[in-house]
Amino acid sequence: MTSISARDVRKAHGGNAVLRGVDLKVAGGEIAALLGPSGCGKTTLLRLIAGFDRLDGGEIAIDGRVVAGPGAHLPPEKRRIGYVPQEGALFPHLTVAGNVGFGLARRERTKARIDETLGLVGVSELAGRYPHELSGGQQQRVALARALAPRPGVVVLDEPFNGLDLDLRRAISTEVVATLRRTGASAILVTHDPEEAFASADLVAVMHEGLIAQQGNPLAVYATPASPEVARITGAAVFLDAVIRDGFAETVIGAMPLGAVAAGVNGRANVCLRPEQIVVGALRGCAATVIDRSFRGDHCVLNVAVGDVRLPVRAPAAFEADASGVVHLEISGSCVAFLPRG
């Protein structure tokens, strides 16, 4: 199993800093997700790890061997990295078998190895077809097979499911992750979809403005975001003004325990919680007035007012407020406090 590490990695394009000192560690056999909005540097970092671009500063090591750094740049073909680009990018003039065999050395380009790899991703029956004869999901499976054929130690995937509809995207993502785990390869997945990152990865690294703002296991990153920016990138978030006293945050909708704050901190702060933590109760809790209701399929979102504060609250799909339009809110779990900056 192959580990990957990046230390103080920097890269600029046209004088504009894209990566400003990135640190990342992926253990052998681990699947990591680089999560963040467009333009934050995810794909640039992936390309530097794969060796397609040269870094401006810092160091990248694979299994402890420096492959990029001051005076060092190991070419992509010598890094044992499989690459799955956006939308597959298969060669249109080659069959599925030809695409999978393309990246293999001549002595390894055997029917047995190609068939083995196609079987690994569940598309053996497609060997003789051309890319234009495949569905989007089939093309992504073939792209993964092509990346896995040389038995790489690392596989990098650059938003490979973007062109698929939502249901197919979820299904193919699940299949790809299961295949990667069977091979034992380490992997780095670039995505801007928090749900995809959380469902796929052992390690989520949240990128913001050319830096990794937080990295850790998915639950920790979601439940205890390191900054308001991380909270917004990783899902819907509710922010409330609060006064912190003895490990509790007092807010307009009630008091809640703090899940992550420096010991002994008191005073004014901004706290973050997730919408699902605000529960619509029966006749207890904080009274709120329903302003409007938005149906979302498996749930609905109530926009409610507590005094001058407006909040989004999740409720069952069939929920309807009574004639008074008043509901009661209870808080579940803890919140994260962000103290004033500067």
C-alpha cells in the first residue's frame, strides 16, 4: 500500500498564487477526497501529485520517496499513479480493450491482463465496443479500468462523475470506491460535492483559497468544522450570535453545549450548527413563526422567524403548521463556536 504526502506545496499560474503552502498526508490504502469550490486549487494539487505539472515550491513524496521538490521532478510515467480524468476521456478510435491496454507496457499488454481488469470493474462484456457505443456510466468504469490496468499504487480521480445524472453518479461512485478498496490502491478524489466526499473517503481535505483549511475523517470534519468557510463548504450551516458561558452557548433559540471551543473561553461568539439539529417540537422549546415552506421531496424546509432572526428548519415532508403558524424548536446535539477574528 502506497502513502502520499505533500508538504508546503506552492503553485502559481500567470503570477496568481493557486496553492499557497498545502500540506496533505494520505496513508497507504486510504481514500482521500479533496473537497472545495471551483478555483480553490483541487485539480492543480492533483496534477502536481500525478506529475503533470511542476511545483513552484515545497515537496511531494510517494511512499517516502521524493518525486517533486527542489531540483527533483519524477515524470508521471515513473510515479505508478493511475489517472481518471473528468468524463473518462477515452480514445474514440480504440475499443474498450484497446483503451485499457493503451497504458500497459508492451510485455504486459496481454489479453489476460486486459480481461482481468475489465472483470474487476464489471464490464467484461464491453471489450469489443467503442466509446461512442457506451453509456456515461460505462465510460467511467472503462476509464477506471484503464487507470488500474498497470497496477498503480495510487489512483487520482478528477471529478470523474460530473457528467452523470444524480442517481447514476451515486451508484457509479459507490462501485468505483468498492473497486479501489479491492485493489488496495491509495486514492485521491477531487469533488465539489460534500455528500460524495463523505460517502467515499476515509479522509476529507477541505480546500479554500489555495490551502487545506481542514482535514480529517468525514464525521469530524462535518461535525466540528474548523472555520465558517469549512462549515459552508461541507454542507448547509446555520450561524447564530451567542454568548458563551461555562461551555454553553446561549442563543435566541436556547442554550446548547459547545462541541469545539478552547477551554475557559467566555463571551460573545458566532456559533454554527447544522439544520437537522433544529428539531420541530410539539408544545415545548422556543416558539417560532413559520414564514414559508419549501417542499424538497423526502423533507421540507421551513423558514421561520424568532424575533428578528430567520432560520431554515428541516421538517417531515408532509409537515403543515397549524392555523396559528407557530411551531416550537428544540436543539439536538452541540454546536461549534467561532470567536471574533482580529
